[in-house]
Amino acid sequence: MKRIGLLTSGGDAPGMNAAIRAVVRTAIYYGIEVFGIERGYAGLIEDAIMPMEMRSVSDIVQRGGTKLRTARCLEMLTVDGQKQAVATLHKHGIEGLVVIGGDGSFRGAKCLAEDYGIPTIGIPGTIDNDLEYTDYTLGFDTAVNTCLDIINKLRDTMTSHERISVVEVMGRHCGDIALYAGITSGAEIIVVPEIAYNIEDIVTRINRSRANGKRSNIIVIAEGVMSAEAFAKQLQEVTTYSVRATTIGHIQRGGSPSMADRMLAAQFGNKAVHLLKDGIGNRVVGIRNNSIIDMDIIEAVSMKKKFNYELYETLQMISM
Ligand code: ATP
């Protein structure tokens, strides 16, 4: 393979830039040309493409966001849009494609691979950690660390005023950010889309913790359940402790990637190019049991994300 394309798609995630760098530098190492495609599939359809050199990716390993920018592109869902995307690849002599993004972006990659025969490799870049085939996605670790920073600060003020803090984190269908941020911040309760909550049980838990000497409580709620405001309102009706709501919002998406995310980015980017170099396409890369793996793209997108009930039980036991 002499020339490959690279795009970032869907929601941005810290570590996407580090992955772009790893793809470009590995490709150059093997004498493969790389074309960067702007704004995901939108740029592919509109022919917004530029050659990338060694120095095109200087000074980005530490930056959040994505240098190639990203977009959600409805046109890519249509056959006309897909044909246009393929035409752009052919026009530039691009023989393989690396797609950095989440579940939706992988569906686009699967379509290019399966329906149009374009060898495509997916790199999981999304803060949600909602892909079953990989233990971690790029950006998740940084996003959780951002949440921890904020929850630590909230804990200070909640303890001073003996309040309950309801903190809303991202996750429409997947509660992983709430689960990991909850366990590692010492939150007493998490509320996630995967598990139905009972407000009376939550009040019992809060009362028990107060009887045991706790002066504040942190409840981490995933956005997919409801807003922090709505949940705080509901809780305030059944408790005498003062409840406050905080929504972390888009801050979770930005910021300098953590060591863990930069390391994943380096390994994922490197692996993606190795696969294309060896003529292997239609795969996604990931990490399982601390090893970098690759898997058939169709199989990967068909796997349903499972919630980690063991970690949830751990939280219930240690956060009292
Ligand atoms: P995040 O997890 O951060 O939301 P994502 O990659 O899942 O990221 P989506 O908005 O779901 O984000 O998908 C990104 C883009 O992928 C879509 O805007 C669309 O262009 C393309 N895409 C999604 N599904 C398909 C599909 N079935 N066929 C072709 N392209 C698709």
C-alpha cells in the first residue's frame, strides 16, 4: 500500500491528535504517504483533503481535540454520499483508510469496507468507552480524570456545607464514565442507564452514611438517565439534606490527554498502519487484557456493550 487516508469522526476525544501523529509517523517510517481528511466523512465527500508530512503532526501529542477536526455527516448515510466518498478516495489514489471515532464512525468504516471494498481500519476514539470489543477507548481515561478533578473540588465545598452533590457526567447509553469516576472519586452512589434506580434506596444509603459520620455525599449520574437538575429536584423532595446539582458538560471532551490515552494512541495508530501495510483491512484495533488486538470490523460493531456489574458491586461495598 503506497497511500492511505486518515480521518477523525463523531464526537472528539482527547488522544485523537496523538493517534493522528502515530498514524502519520508510522506510515512515513514505512514510506507510505498519508492524506489527512478534514471534518470526518463530510470532508471525504467534499474532497477536503491534504497531504500530511512529518512536521504536520508536530506539537499535537499533548493537545486535546483533533487537528483534522470532526463532524457528524448525515450524507454518509446515503448511497449517493457514500459513492462520493469513494470517488474522492479513488481520485487521490488512496488505497486504504484509517477512521478514528466511535460506534457510528465504525459503521461508516464498515460500509466503505464491506460495500465498496476499501480496506479500512478503525481506531476507537470516544470518551464514552461504549465499545464492547475493547477494554478502553481513546479519551475515556482523560475524560474520567477531568470528572475526578471537578468531583474533588465539589467534595470540598459539599463537606463544608454538609450537602449532597449530584454530578452529571456524559454517557447517553453507557454508564462507564459514571462508574469509573464514581469508584475512583469515592462517590457514594452512581446512577447509570444500565440499572434502574430507586430513590428510597438512595435516601436509605445517604442516611446510613450520615449515621456513620459522613458529612457530604456525591451522586454521579450519567446524562442518559436524566439531568443532574431533575434528579436533584426529585431527591430534594425526599431528603432534608441540602442537594446541589452540577453538570460537567463539554469540559469532559477537552484537555490534554493523560499518559494512558497517549500510550493507547501511540499503540493504536502504530497497529493500524501495520495492518494496512500488510494488506489487511476491514479491522478495528483495541486493547484487551493489556494487549493490543485487532478484530473484524463487522464483528466489532455487532457486539453489544456489557455493563461491569462487578465494579458496580465494588462501589456499593467500598463507598459507604
Ligand atoms: P461518539 O461515540 O463520540 O458519538 P460516533 O462515531 O459514534 O462518536 P456518530 O455521530 O454516531 O458518532 O457517527 C459519526 C458519523 O459516522 C456519522 O455522522 C455518519 O457520518 C457516520 N455513520 C454513522 N452511522 C453510519 C452508517 N450506518 N453508515 C455510514 N456512515 C455512518
